[in-house]
Amino acid sequence: MYVASFAARGASEVGAAKPPIHDGSIEEWTSVVNGEKFADNKTYTDIYGSVKLMGAMWTMSMARQYPQMRFVTVDPGMARGTAGTATLPWHQRWTMNTAMWVMQLLGKAHSVDVGAKRYVDVLLNDDSFTSGIWWGSEKGLTGKLANQVTHWPEIIGKESAQDNANAVIHHFIK
């Protein structure tokens, strides 16, 4: 199981654009891994989202390569109550925690328990949550789980981009 993030597919609800991945070529994934892609772009969400996307693409490639094994990617969604803000200065931590509280009240986020339950549900229910799929919110950042390919089919659903991510990862971990 690979832990994904909605940052890997973009989330307009929180102002996160899709990562700057254009074709998922070997050259593009290599530039993500070696940092060249971000030489002039130090935007945290672009960097984080690209790396998380690459991991999700890897699991999809591995699922096709090894069909006898189970590879799934799960996005916990917008979960209030994580330690994600713990290292921020107090004023940023307060702002983020307050925003998350409001988002949960508005139904745009859920508790950390709901996010954790997603992992358990996908892990233990292989009939409903099949291998090779990136599971995350069908719409928005909370709610029913669905295949994330619908959010960005031209990249997430592109087998060559998945296989290229896999090849680059294996090149760098030799």
C-alpha cells in the first residue's frame, strides 16, 4: 500500500494545482527525482505533488507487472487531526488548524479517524478495492472512495507514464 495525497492530482478546493507533469516521459520523471524540474520552481505543492504522483504511478505499473501481488494506492483525504502542522510556527499552526476545523464543519474535510479507516478498508477489502488502482475521494477531498484516474486520465491513466515512473525509480535505487 502506497500512501498518496490529493496534491498528486491537484485539488482546486485548497488552491493546489495539478503537479507540473506534462507527459510522464523518462526524462520528465528523471528531472523530478534529480531535482532539475524544480530548479526554477520551488513551489512546495508542485514538488510534493510530483513526488507523490510518481509513487502512485509506480504502484499502478507494479500491479500490471506483478498481477499475482496486490498494489494499491490510498489517499487519506483532507483529514483534520494529523500532526501535519506540528513543525509550523505557532501562528501558522493556529491558522491551519482553525482552517481545518472550519473545513470539517463545512463537510470539506473529515477526522483523522475517517482518513485512517480508508487505509483499513482498502487493505482488508480486495474485492471492492482492486489492485492497481489509486483510491481517493470521488469528488473534493472527502467522501466516497473512487479511482483517481477520473481526475486526470491523460496522466494517471497513461500506462507509459506509469511504466516510465517505475523505470526511473528502479534506475535510481540500484
